[in-house]
Amino acid sequence: MTTVELGDIFDRVSAHAFRELDWSRRQTTNLYLDRRIREAGEYVGPDFQGIIVEQPTIVVFADDLPLANFEHPCRYLLYTAEDGSFHRQVPARFPPYTERVPETLETIHEPVQVNPNPNLFHVRPDFPCPVFWPDGDRYAILFSGMSNMRHLNDLEFLYRTLRHKFGFASDHIYVCNYDGTMNTQNGAPGTWPGDGTAYQIQVTGPGTQAGFEAAVDDLKSRLDSRDLLLVHTNNHGDWDGIPGTAKICTYPSYGGYYATDFSNKLAELPGYRSLIVMMEQCHSGGFNAPILAKSTADATSVASAVTEPNLSWGDGNWDFFARDWISAQAGNDPYGAALASNPDTDGDGKIEAEEAFAYANSIHYSGDSPNFSESSEAGGDISLGQEYVICWWWCWILRPLLEWHYARLPIPEFYEQLHRMQPELSSIAAAVNRANEELRNDVEPQLERLIAATFRE
């Protein structure tokens, strides 16, 4: 068959696939033509779907929910390669490829744009009071198995937030992504869409079950009773259609890591202070209860994008729930702009787990169904960075001294320089705290006498 003849066949296939869409689906379904001929006996998509072609076949991928993360309903339209005649339609749950989006896959109809326009006007967020960090160490595991570019972007946003805003040590952050590199199904990244700079994230292992469990095993000898652990999972999810069967997709080929196995692994950790979990993948709500049941932390919270039966959603750059939860923690969206509202609803200067969830839930995408679980009130109060509160005048002194530097520097660079002050600031704060305690001991009996004299029985 000549190149011209094959090109004519591809044109006929594309036209047929489009004509098969009714009017409403033409507004909501994206169509992709794979120009690679599938040979007889070859699987289409992940092997566990069991979709095999019986003859040389051309595949059109019909994505009926383009903004949803997988697992979600989609279709393969199969055409006879010899003449382009329509053979059959097969319902599926994952795209017709596994490890990476093939170069042969081209868009033929895309009414739902998966790449948003980032050229928007953004207002720089106000400078908050400086954050002081709690006693104990803090660790994080960021996990994404079958990563698309948006999943890596989410991880990058959270990584930058942990490093620049909260001062996590780089060797305390485990990043398990795809094949153990910054690769994704869409290929290697260019620049991060948040600010157009190079990615900073340091991948430490693959997005496999073994990769996650290796991170947990390493933490067994590092965590102690005063420490905090953040676990974030991203990419795609799946379930078996009955309660309690949620799983997260792992590299390669969308393999499933069940919530029960995931939680049992976390149960191997020694006792520690706090576990805060945020999950983005489809069906992630099925992880909430198992994690709470198995956590060895004194306080635990779990925020997930959707309830167990449902799908999570995103666009070309971000997953919506993860983007908004991280934005609440960061104090700005990934483009550096001010938030829709102040997530610090109780005004205590820190973003608690329940506040980050409440913010993301308040503006959540209509297709998501965010849910939150906590082991106790202390679980909901977990914060990634805890302000060292003595009196509000501590903020009054530091804020005006730092605002000028905050206004002139890029936000990540400002926080990077602020972190250099932390050892000495902590020493100063400790001295002020002692003086404050002495002042309280002196003033308290005076106030008791004044109140007793004023409010006589």
C-alpha cells in the first residue's frame, strides 16, 4: 500500500469517526487517530482490559471525558487497515497506549481544550507573617505512577511549596514518578507552566508500588515521635466496581496498588506525630478509611479529590483539586497570583489540613467530589509549617522589615533567603518567649487583683 493510499484511508477513518458523533458529543468528545497499524493479536491499551484486534487495525481513540483523570469511560473505534472500513466499537477505561503517548497519535477533533491559556493577569498575594517551623523533622512522599504532564506539574508545585514556603530539606522529600525520571506519557518536560522556569523537583524513584514501599522502608529508620509526614498521590486511579477496591495506577501499564495494601505499608512505620495525606487520583476517596485505620501517627488527616466511585478532573496543566489544595498551602496559585479567598479562616497564621481542604472544596470543579477524613480534631489541625506564635507584635516587627524585600524578589527566591535566617530567628524567638513568660508571671497576679476589685461579688 502506498503512502498516498494509506493517507486516503486515514482520511476516511477520521471522517467516519467524526460523523459517528451525535451533535452533543461533537461538543464534548475529543477524537485521536493513531497512524500506527495494529497487527492481528496485538493488545490495544493496557493488557488487563483484554482488548485484542483480530486483524490489521487502525484505532481511533474517542475520549468522552477529556478533563477527567483515568480510569474513566472512553471508546476505541476499530477500522480495518486494508480499506478503512469500520469494524467495531469497544468500550474501555484507559487510553489505547500505556507507557507514553505515541508520536503516531494525532488529534483530529478537540472541542475540549486540554491546554488552558496561561496568559492571564494575576495579582501578587499580600505578604503574610513569617512562618516558624515546629519541633521535629518533616518528611514527604510525592507519588505519581502513569504520569501525564499535568501530574508532574502538580508534583512540581507541591515540591516548590515544601522547599520554598515551608523549608523542607530536599533529602526529606521522596519523589516517585513514572520510570524514575521526570518523564511522563507526554514525554520529558520543558519549562514549568507556573512561571516558565526549569523544573526543580528531584525524582528519587519510580512511580511503582516497589518505589513507594522503598520510600516507606527508608523512613522506618528516620521517623521519630515528634515528626510529620506528608503523603501526596497523583496520576490515575481505578477500582473494581465495589466498595473497598480503590487503587492507584502505577508504572508501567496502569497496574493497580490497592488502598488496603497501600495502607498496610504505612502501618509499618514507627509511631510519629502527624500524617497529612492529599490524594488526587480517580476513586481516591476509597483510601480515606483504610489510611485512618492503619496510621501509626498520633494525628492523621486525609483529603481526597473524589469519593470512591467517582472520577477526578484536570486540564492540560493541572489537576483541579491538587492545584487548589496546594495553592491554599502556598498562599498563591501556581502562577503566583492571589487566591480566591483567605484559607486561614481562623486567623492563626497557619494553614491547617482542614483549611486547605475547605479552600479547595469551596472552589472545586463540578465534576470532583472532594472528601475529608480526620482521626481527631488534632488531625484536622495538622499544618505543614507552624508559626512560632509568641504575641502578635512579633509579626508587627518582622512584617514591615521584610515587606520591601518580598515586593522586589520572586516569591521562591524570597523564601529561600528567609530560610537562611531561621536558626538565628529561632534563637531570638526562644529568648523572647522566656521574657514573655516572665512578664506573664508578673502581670497575671496584677490582673487578678484588678478584676477581683472591679467585679466584686
